[in-house]
Amino acid sequence: MRTFSLSTAIVILLMCTGCKDSARPHIERLLNEWGIVVAEGYVHSDKYSKDEQRIHFFHEQSRATNRMLTKFLDDDPPVKDDLKDFLRDWQTVAAESQKLHEKMIEEGRFTYNADEKARAETLIKAEALAGMELMDYVKGY
């Protein structure tokens, strides 16, 4: 149900923003795939303690975001260069977050050490804000 609601909202947003060029199908696909990443979340969270849930959630979200952005950018869509640059930056943040949380999971650690805490908070906030900032980039299409 969440996926349907989010997809409906994305379609309405696209209709209102007026995508009228050859990039429109690519932008629609990007927004749809991003909506799916956001809506799916982490489905195995009931298996873990609260700390484990958090680390697994951040890992899965970063991995899914990174995969989505890699696939989109590999297709070399006909979108503006500033959007591609933004997506590459977002991809870099998602990849770093994925590696950090993957390392923690492999080590069986579910709390950040002193070195990781500040960086993890920055990465998590950057990923969340990137999703919101994406809407500013799509308004130009």
C-alpha cells in the first residue's frame, strides 16, 4: 500500500512539474525507482535488536540507493549535467555509507565507535537530504 501511495504521489508530482523533453521517461523511472527504495525499507528488522535493526536498515537503504543510482547513471540518460553531478555525489555518499555499515555487520558490531559516529551521522543525514533535494532538480524538466 505504501508503494502504491508513493508511486501515485510521484506521478502527480511529475504531472505538475511538466516534464516535456526527452529526459522525461528517464526522470519518471528515476523517481519511481527511488520511491520503491524508500517505500520498501528494511523488511527483516524484526529479527534483530534495536541497535542491529538500525545498522542493518542503514546498510540496506544505502545499498539499494547505490544500486538504483548506479543503474540510472550507467544508462547515461539525457538529463542535465548538474543533475548527473548531483546523482554522482549522492551515489558516492550512499556507497560510503554502505561500506561503513557493511563493515560493522561483518564485524558483528552494532554501535559506532568514536571514529565512525560523526561520519555515520553525516552520511545518514546527507542521504536523507539528497532525496528531498532531488525534487528541486526534477522541477526543471
